[in-house]
Amino acid sequence: EVQLVESGGGLVQPGGSLRLSCAASGFTFSSYSMNWVRQAPGKGLEWVAYITSTSGTIYYADSLQGRFTISRDNAKSSLFLRISNLRAEDTAVYYCTRNRPSDRWGQGTLVTVSS
Amino acid sequence: EIVLTQSPGSLSLSPGERATVSCRASQSVSSSYFAWYQHKPGQAPRLLLYGASTRAPGIPDRFSGSGSGTDFTLTISRLEPEDSAVYYCHQYGTSPEYTFGQGTKLEIK
């Protein structure tokens, strides 16, 4: 069974940094591109970042202004998202998703940015 | 950035009726890279359709999609109570930015 399990969310102060992780299982992780998608409270889905299976191509949403870094470790079947200089508007549930389009989603990890 | 605008923002229908959700893109989108998702509270979003009209595995044939260029449509025929959810359109073809519509909330009375 395909599983994507996010972790690393929590309460963070504005200006802080965070590294989210996604543990994948039930499929050949190294064969799939991956994404991060987020949903702020009461808002819709927002695509954040995309990485190909070999990390050869990476895309980010322009609005994120260079504060986000997506990466992966195929040997450990893991996807990561580092977020720096966190702002209140980064408060959201962050989902790890597989493939393009996203055919499998994790349950998400909540990031709350507040002092 | 391609902006996707969905209409209506919400709709309320009875079981057995048909729901139609529209998605208009600010510029032409390849239908090969257009999808629809269903999102229920407390659950992960679920891929319904990709390539504008191809159902994802396990999706009942009550769900169908059509469209090309800038106008796409999701149709749900014979509504069932479990179809209550927010539905999103999504384009994933124009790199480097992929975008979602703002969502359409469907209530089954």
C-alpha cells in the first residue's frame, strides 16, 4: 500500500526555520517525481514545489520568494522541505504528494507560525 | 502564472441530481496537463481526473471531465451524499508554476 507520512510541523516563531519530512513506502520512491502542496486555514490548495525523481529539475511557486528548498533522499525514500524566514502567512497544512499530477497524498503536517 | 477561476464558488444539490463545475484558465492550458481533485474535511485530497477527462483508478464513472484551451468542466452525475466535498481544478503543464483553482464547495442536501 502506498503511504506518504509527513512530519516536522509544529509551532514556530516568525523568522524561524523548519524542515518538513515525508517518509514514503509501498512504491519505488526513486522512480517518481514529488511535490509539496499546502493549505492555509480556510483557504484552498496551493502548490509549493516540485522535484523530479533524480532531483535534476526543481520548481517553486514564485510567491514563495526563495525561502523554500525542496530536496529528497532516494536511498531513504524521503522527501524534505526546508522553510526559512517563516511568516504568519506560511501557517498551513503541508502535504507531500507523489507524481504529476499528484496521485497520492499524505495526511499533511500542520505548521503554525506565531509568536 | 496561470490563474484558474472556478465557478460557482458553492452549490447545493439533492441526491440524484447533476453537478457541473467550471474552471476557466487565464491562458490556454494543455488538456494533457489538467486535473480535478476532491477534498473532504479531515482527509487528503483525492485525484479524480487527469488529462482533463481520464478517470483515476477507482473513480466511479459518475465523474466526468471535458474541455480544452481555457475552459474545462467537471460533471458529477447522479449525486450521492458522499460527494459532498470541495472540488479543485489544477493545471500541471506550464512550468515552472503549477496552479490550483480556488475550489468549489458542493453540498448534498
